[in-house]
Amino acid sequence: MRIYTTAGIALKALRRNPMRAMLTTLGIVIGVGAVIAMMEIGTGASTALKKSIASMGANVLVIRPGTASSGGVSYGAGTSTTLTPEDCQAILRECPAIRNGAPMVRTRAQVVYANRNWVPNAIYGTTPAYLDVQDWNTLAEGEPFTDRDVLNSNRVCILGQTLVRELFEGVSPVGKDIRIQNISFRVIGVLSPKGANMMGHDQDDVILAPWTTIKYRVTGTSLATANQSTAASSDTVNTLSNLYPAAQSSLYPERSNVQQANNPMPVRFANIDWIMAAANSSLEIPLAIRQISEVLRERHRIRTEEAEDFNIRDMAELTATLSTTTTLMTNLLLAVAMISLVVGGVGIMNIMLVSVTERTREIGLRMAVGARGRDILRQFLVEAVVLCLTGGAMGIVLGHGGSQLVRLLLGWPVETSFAAIATAVLVSAGVGIIFGFYPAWKASRLDPIEALRYE
């Protein structure tokens, strides 16, 4: 018998008892529906968890300069002046595993507004890409500065929530001017609240500004002679301690500190403190580290046998936490899926055994007129697979509708998983074959004479 003939006979047999067929598929409907709903809810929760951990820096790499030394004395990590903004551009251009990156300049200074002042944890000079690297794209108010602001060293900044609370006492700071090292900055945006990081540091106690503005105007160091985080900036413009200026020793008068701050003369190869780069995903971090090392070694002309003049740090602890959490959730969902489908498969097997017993005389009659054992086996297998596929289709609709209902009523994150739907169809067919094989095999092994005598 051909397969379509066998399928037609199987469908006719199922239509004889529609209520029993519907109740038989109920276990598969509930099992597949529960699996689809849990997979969609679990995938949404896993995606939300990944975003939350990524915002803490799970896929962020920090490239710092090497160690400077003189006369056998090492000055510590990050004291060398080996990184430039051009290095960051080369990394973005030549490293496919890097999603985005930003040069960083850091300083600390007193911030003044009206009669209030505050010293933030850090004043970061960077580019607009920093917000994407730190997953800080949504601002609470205002707008971010642009690449043109970086190019022109414009005096604009974005404040964290802590500075808004301490300096402005709940009033919107957008459009107002603050002073940093006696340099006026226009506030154009407010960062969304982020809270403390894993080390307990307040991430909202920061100011973001163009790195050229921080380097050339605030710190006042335009030559590539020192790292910004180690350069002294407290006496750049303040001349109160210089009560007795030294006599002029050069033929032509030199520029004062105030003139240097107001009219900086940046050189072409300016150094930065570090580079922050975001990998495409936490899984691509090892590849990103190799690509960055190759690019920087080539740019810095470092031979194979020479040590690198930079350090690359990754957030290994956060990456391990992300991998463990994702694996745990996946294994939990798989365990629940197996339990649900096994229960539905056992129900299919029970009903198919009852069907074989009820249709013993029919099986004997078919064998007496020429049907072979494989034809009987194929018929009952097709019946079991059709039942499971029907239940699987109904379960997919039920599970997807249930997950959307959860999203609307409870507001939980839900993400449709087409892979889970395809897997549910394949698993439904597999359950039909596995749990329907024994009843079909039992039916195919019946003796025609004994089957015809069965009452």
C-alpha cells in the first residue's frame, strides 16, 4: 500500500471517534502549549537579563596604556602615553567583533552652580559612542552631544542623576550653565538613573562631555606628555598661590595659564587615558581581544618578541554570571518540556493500545485480504503522528496566546521564538512515532486467524 492510501485509511479511522481523538490529543495540546508559553516567557526574561547584565559591562573591553618606568622605577598601570584617538578609530574600522568604542579622558574637579557645588566621582571626556557602549542610549531628559561637539571642543555636558539632585534640587538642569575649573559648560542632557555597579560605586555621579573639551580646556594639557588621570589640574588656572611670579627669562613673553586654558593649542597626536570597546556579544570577547591586540601591535610597531605597551581587560566575572544564568534557564525549560511531552506521549500510547484492542477483528480482516504487517504498522504510526501533530498545532496556538496574555496582563517581557515553534512541531511528530510504535508493532504482529476469532 502506498503512503497516501495508508494516510487516508488512518484519517477515516480517526473520524469514527472524534471525541476520543480530541481527548487523546489533549495531553499533547497542554504539553506543547505549556512548552511554547514557557519558552516565549523564558526567552523574553533571558533577553531582559542579558540587557541588564550587558548594561553593567559584561561585553565591554577596557584598553589601557602600559606601564611607564624610569631608572628601574615603575609608575604603575596606565601611566604610559601610548593610546591615541586614532587607535580607537582603527579598532572600530578593523575589528569586526567590536560593535562600538569610545576614547576616554578622566578627571576630577569641583562643579559649581549658583551657590551650590559638588565634586562628582568622575568627569569623563568621551564621544557619543560611549552611551551605546554602556547601554545608556535612553536619556532621562535632553539630548546627547554630537561628534561635531567633539570636533569643535564645545563646552556642553550631560549630567548624572546624582549631580541633578545635589546641584539643582529637582529642577530641570537642561539649558543651564555650570562651572568646572572656572570653565562654563552648558547642560544639554540628563542621564537616566543606573544606580550602583558591582563594586558599589555610584554610576549616576558622573559628568559626560566631549573628550577634546575636557582635555584641552578643563585639564589644560594639550601636549602628549602625561595621562589625564594623573596630570595635576588643580593649579591650571588658579594663580592665587603664585604670589611672586618669577622673572621673565626668555626673550619673548610666554602664555599665561589663563591664556593656555582659554586658547588651547592641541597637537596632532594627543593621548587619551583609555579606550572602552563593546563586543558584539559576550561570546565574541576572546575573538575581540585577539583582533584588538593585532591592530594595536601593528599600529604601535611592536615586534613579535616585544611586550605590549597596552593592557586589555574584560569583565570575566560578569560574563561567567551571564553564561551560568542562561544555561540554567535553558536546562530548566528543557526539563519542563520533557516532562510535559512525556505525559502527553503516554496518553497517546494508552489510547492507541485501546484502539488496537477494539479493532482486532478489523486488523485480522485486512490481513486476510492481503495486507502485510508493515501496512498495519504504517497505518497505526500515521494515526499516532496525525494525533500528535494536530495536538502540537493546537498547543502552539494556545501557548502563543497564553504568553501574549501574560504580557498584556502582567507586563512581563515576552519574545516569540520561531525556533521553539519549529522544535515543537518536530517533537510532536517524534512523540507520535516513539509512543505510537509499540501499539502499531503489536497490531502488525497479530495472527490473522486469531484476530478474526476475537470477540
